[in-house]
Amino acid sequence: MFDLSAILVQVSYSLCEVFGLDPNEVDPSITVDGFEIPDPSTLTDPVAQQYAAFLRAAVPPIDPYYQFRKDLVRDIRYWWLTGEGDVLLLWGPTGSGKTSVFEQWCARLGIPLFMAKGHRRFEPMEAFGQFVGGENGTTPWVDGPVTLAARYGLPCIINEYDRIAADRTIVFNDVFEGRSFPIPGKSGEVVTPQPGFRVAITANTNLVEDLSGNYGTANTHDISILERIVALHVGYPSDDTEAKLLEKELEQFSDDLLSYWFDQEGIKISTPQGMKEGSAINRGEFIQGLLEVAKKIRAQSKDGGNTSDSALERTMSTRILRKWARHSVAQASAPEKLGLSALHLALKKYLSSLSTESTRIALHQAVENVFGVGEVVKP
């Protein structure tokens, strides 16, 4: 294979700077290695240009709104430095940021990332590669994401791993051990992973049990797989982290627009200074109200650990929280023009319309309890 040392140029990044951590909490001198891949147009060798273009395209795009959590950065960095022989399991509830934390880790460090996705009918070729129809009747082999990552000495991630039936994950045993592995379907060809090859997997469960009862398609996995794994639970972010995320989501909207909408919507909210109404509410107080709704919904949900018969089958994930906030404000004219609450309209589009009727009622009730606004805005 082409010598990639001129393409994957190793660079040391300040942990604080690259992940936006507080230098008062994290030593600014701590570094982590990543890459700088040159622009293909600056290279003269056509082969080098090809590799550079391919690898640059495999680096995940940076999400400027993403907020890193100090504890997750610490644990991923520890695995990154010490755990080449272990598979990283990122597990937790829907929308808590399992995939995005690893994607953004690679994005900020300029690291190409190869991705596969698990599901009930998963086939080895989806991870390892297959023969495909080519020109003039040829059937060239195309490497899959796990094979590519091993050949290049780069990370790969297998999402929704617990959706793969346990008897279909046997193909990963040698891969997860870090050993040379045969490529299924390619006449016994063996790949020896290059230094730097790592595997991460994501799941809603810990591969052993589904405590929430909310993931009926998840599978329990064999102990032989579990002994190759280091597990990192990814719950929903802290209030402070989610508040920063919401500040980013809403920074495109002016204070004047928010004030106009608060008045038209008829929002009332309890603050430490007492009950406030309409344009008297500031941006930070509105964000705290959004977080309070999320907290109420999570406490009633199966994902939030509620085991009662009336527990909600849907929850307010961080992903949905961001969408709900942004699209509520984006529909700021709805109260005046339609006589409808923008808060409830956005909630319908991104959460409650995809819920059972009892859950739908509970979701909208949580919004009304915090913001004092029903689905129809009173004149």
C-alpha cells in the first residue's frame, strides 16, 4: 500500500483548545494526537492526491454547536491512548450523543472515520466488503468500513451494534481482539490491522439487558464479546451543557424576535425572581424553561428509568430538545397568524405525533405546565 505518512501528518492538539474545555478545570498542557491531511491540490503525485482526497472526505464534518463533556473526553482519551486492544462501547438512551461524541472527537482531530450500521438482517459484507458489478462484466472487490479502517490504521464505528443478532457477530471476534482477520467472502484473504486501528460500537443497551424495556429489537450478546469491550455510558448531558447547546441553537434569533414571540405566544414562566410573562422573560430564562420541560418528560419516560405502567415510551432526547427549541422560535409568527402555539406545533412535528395518544397528551401537558401555554393561543 502507498506510504501514508505524507498524507496522514500527525499533529498534537491541546485538549482544552480543540474540545473547548475550561482551562481552569483541565490542564492546558495536556495534548492528544490527530492529523492534518494536505489539500490534494498541493500535492504533485496523482496517487497521493487520490489518497488525500479520499481520506479528507472520510473526516466527519465539525458540528460548531457541539458541546464536549469533560468526563467523556477524559474517558475516550484514556481509551484512545491505552485501549488499542479493546473495543469501546458507547451505550445509553436514544439521542444522548453516543455516535456524535465519537464523530466529533474525530472531526476536531482531523481523523478519518469509517462507519457501519447494525440491524436485524446484518450481513458481514456490510462491514468487510463485497464484490460489486463493474465495467465490461468485471466484479471488483470493494472494501467495507472495518476492512478499510484496518488497512489504513484508522478508527471505525459500528452503530446500533445491539441490533445485530448475537450469532452474526462471530465475524468480529478476531477484529475485536486486534488480530489479523480473514475477510468473509474473499477466499481467505487475511488483513493485518495497521497501528492506530480501533473499533468503537454504539448501542442503547449494555449488550446484556434492556432495563428500560424500550428497545425490543436489541439483542443480548455472548460473554466472549463482552470480555473484549470497555464500556462507557453516555447519558443525557448536564443542565449546564444542554443550556450551552440551546444557546448555540438560538443564537441565530434576535432578542427582538424572542420578545415578540414571547408576547404573542403568551408565555408565562416561573423564575427565581418570581413569575414572568411575555417580553419580560429573557433568553436565559426561556432556555431554563425548555430544560425544565425536558426534565419533566424524562422523569416520566422509560428511558429516564420510570418503571410504572404509565411510563412514556418516548422521551425528550438532547437531539429532539435542540430541534424543538430551534423550530419553536422559527415559527414565531404562528400565534399571531394562526392562533396556534409555536411551542406545541414544533413538539408535534418532532416528537408527539410519533407517540402513543397517552404519551402525546403527557408531552403537551409538560409544556403547558412549564410555559402556561395551551396548543391554541387565546387572544
